[in-house]
Amino acid sequence: MRNLNLILAFFTVLVSVQPVSAAWFSGDYLLQVCGVDAKDQELVEGGHIACQAYIAGVLDYHNLIRSLGTSPSVDFCVPEDVSMHEIHKNVVNYIHENHHEQGPFIAAPGVALALFQAYPCPE
């Protein structure tokens, strides 16, 4: 009887699982997560961690593409001595200033454009 209950429980969970849709950060969501008040205190508790991790993911992917010898469509060169805090602020400012173009869409291209504007590669 116990095995039958386990099997029924397994099938109940299996049938009730909903398909997962693709998760993504929009520019609007990134602004919420990355937001700070006038005293530079985060608006969402722990938000700076998610924000900076997202930005770091874009940086890592960009560096991967470059290491493979291909050219990213939006190239930027962040100096090694730049803090993640500064990068965070530059990205938030760019997305806020270009909200009509970046807000409702996936945030990764907006992050890349923000980094391109703030840290262009030397010619």
C-alpha cells in the first residue's frame, strides 16, 4: 500500500507541474532590482547582488565571445580597475536615460550598450 501511495504522489506531482516559460530580465525589471534611493541605499533588499550578477553575466559572455576570436556586435572595454559599483551606476543611468528604448525589452542589450557608452574600446 505504501508503494502505491508513493507512486500516486509521484504521478500527481508529475501531472501538476506547469511548463516553465523563459525567464528574462527586462530593462524595467533591472531598474527595479538595481534601484537605489537618494542615500544610495538599495530599493530592493539584496537587489544589488542580483543586479551586479546580471551585469557580470553580460560581461562574462562578452569576454567569452572575444576570447573565441569573434567580434561582439557591441564591443566595450571595461578597465580592470573599475569597480562593479561604478559599472552598476553607469548601467542604471543609461537604462533610465534611454527608458523608452530599453525599459520593456530584454535588459542584456541595454547593459551592453551602457557599457559601450561608458567604456569604449581604444582605437
